[in-house]
Amino acid sequence: MDNKLLDKDELGHVEQQPQKETVTASASKKPKKQNAFVQILNGEFLSKEFVVDNLNFIFFVLLLMLLIVTKGYYGKQLTEDVDTAQKDLNAITTDYVEAKARLEESTRRYRLVQKLESKGLHETMNALKVIRIKKEEEGE
């Protein structure tokens, strides 16, 4: 029966109609097949036999998708860690080069000569000579 708001006058006419007509009218209406989008929204597709039979596979696919998302976040974190480590390495390398340049500047020959003159040490003007002693062989 249709749910309509009827006046009292119309109510008398409706009650006099035979019930067979309403049954045949409702039987002639075919159940409307819903589209896939509506079935997904209302959850009806979950009760279908195909879905119930393949639940293990569906859960496996969902697990794989979760792993893919997790891998993406992990890769992003690794990239950030590598960038941070590279920046630290560059800063340390810069400090090393700077310290090495200061050491070379402070240990130059003319600087050492100036520092040692106050202590009474002078640079030699004679060339260095190497003295080599040849060892005799033990058998002779």
C-alpha cells in the first residue's frame, strides 16, 4: 500500500478497491537494480557471495596497500636523514679545510723563523747533507 495522506472522502473509495489489483500492481514492479556505487556506499556489496568467498585475498591486497604506503613514508624519512647527514658532513668538511688552512699558514717557514728568533735559534744557510753509512755484509 502506498503511504499517502488521504482525505476522509477518498478513504471510502480506496477501501472499496479490490486487494488483488494492488497485489498485481506490486508484483508487476520489478526490483530496481542499484548501481555499483550505491551498493558500495550502503555496504550491500559486502554481503555478496563473491566478496565473502574472496575475503582472504581482499585482506591480502589491503595489507599490500598498507605496506606500500608505509614504504613511502619510510623512504621519505630516509631521504630527510640523508639530507641532514650530508649537511652535517659538509659543515665538518668546511671546518676541516679551514683548520688545515690556518695550520699551514701558522707553520710556514718564514713564520717559524720569526717565532724562533726570539729564542736565539736561527735558520741555517748551509745546505743539508745526508750521511749514509754502508753496512758491511756479515759474511765478509
